[in-house]
Amino acid sequence: MKNIEKYFDFIKDDETKNTVKKIQNKALYVKKNHITAITEFVNPYTVEISIPVIKNYNIEFEIFPSYENCERKVFILYPQYSEIDVNEYISGIRIKNKSKFKKLNHKDYLGALMSLGIERSKIGDIYVYNDYGDIVIHRDIADYIIYNLDKIGHNRIEAEKINLNHVGFKEAEHEILNIISSSMRIDNIVKHLTKSSREKASATIKSGNVKVNHILEDKASTELNEGDLLSISRAGRFKIYKIYGKTKSGKLKIQIKHYV
């Protein structure tokens, strides 16, 4: 890449730009010191735009996890002609819920980890099952979690390390919403998802509170497509699952996944 600074100018979101610059600094560190390094967990968009930056330094990298629906991934950066074992940098943790009365959800597991003072950037996706949750984390905090986490709320839990091959990777928990919309314009879709007027939806978008596929979107007229992921401040995360037909009046029937 001839002019890396011009590349950064194309990144609209300052938070994303700063994250990519951190990854750039890690790549430079690996190049200069011939030492393997791991980045923080980042979203798929940040992964995509970081790859050309990393390649600028002639080092090797591995992206983990490779699971398609994974929303938080890390780069393991290492010198050319070296080999790595992902298990040396990433750990799987299984947190078993010992209570028979209250099921734990994603927010419960994440909140418990954050209450230990752990940075969100060191925690990957959380895969929730009926009586346990699997979590991918930076290996250097695995023992700290196991020795310090014994309850989540009033629920007794048991935390243990598991091999990465045993992590139960799956799509995040969600419910299916069915909406009928006159178009795929983002303001129309946000209107339905937030149960507001089109004017309020437009204001939400223009004020920078909506991301599409992890990218800030401030144009109310933007057209959405099947597979697009929406993050709406104070409303949650949604995915355009499929358009499955039209009403007699020509409006679109749309199924949307609401991640809970």
C-alpha cells in the first residue's frame, strides 16, 4: 500500500479508524521484533479493512474464529516462515449454570465478565445453551475468570477451560419478526423495528445511531438487502433474514432476526 494514511481517510467512523490503527501498530511491532502478537476482538468489517494494512508489513496472520456467523474475531499476527498454535493465544471457557430455576442469557454472562474488570475487547462471542455458555477469550485472562467467577447473579456457576474444538459455535440467540414495509429503505425498516414514525426513524439514522454491517449509516434513503445486519442504538441488533413475498397492495413481507 503506497499511501496508508490516505487509506484511513476512507474510514468514516473514528472508533473503527482508531481500532485499525491499533492493529497497524501491532503489525509493525511483529515486523520489527519478530514476535507473535494478538489483536483485540473486532467486528467483521474491521477485519475486512484491516487485512490490506497488515499485508503492508509482509507478515503472516490468522483470523480466529473462522466460523461464518462469528461477530467478534481476532488477528494472530506472526513473522513470516513461523508457525503458530491458536490455543497458545485463545482459550475457550465453558460456564455451567448450576441453577435449575433461572436460565442465563447473553447479557448475564457478559455482565458477569465485565464485573470482573475485564475489557470487552478481550472477550469474543458468547454462545448460550440451556445450562451453559461457551465463550472465546484471550488466553491470558482464562485463569483469572476461572478463579474469580463463582456466581452470576444468584446463580451458582462452574467455569472451566475447554479445547477450542469443543466450543459450541452457533448463531446468536434470536427471535423472528415479521414486518410489512412499503420499501427496503432504511428509514422504513427502522420505523418498524423501533415502533416509531418514519420521521423519528429518519432522525435516529441522521443522528448517527444506526450501523449497517458494522458501518455507520446516516442516509435515510439507503436501500437494505437480505443479509444486512442493523445495529440501532437502544433498540438492538437485527438481520434482514429474507423477503418472502408481497401483499395484495404490493408491500413487502419481510422476516427479520432480532438478536436477544
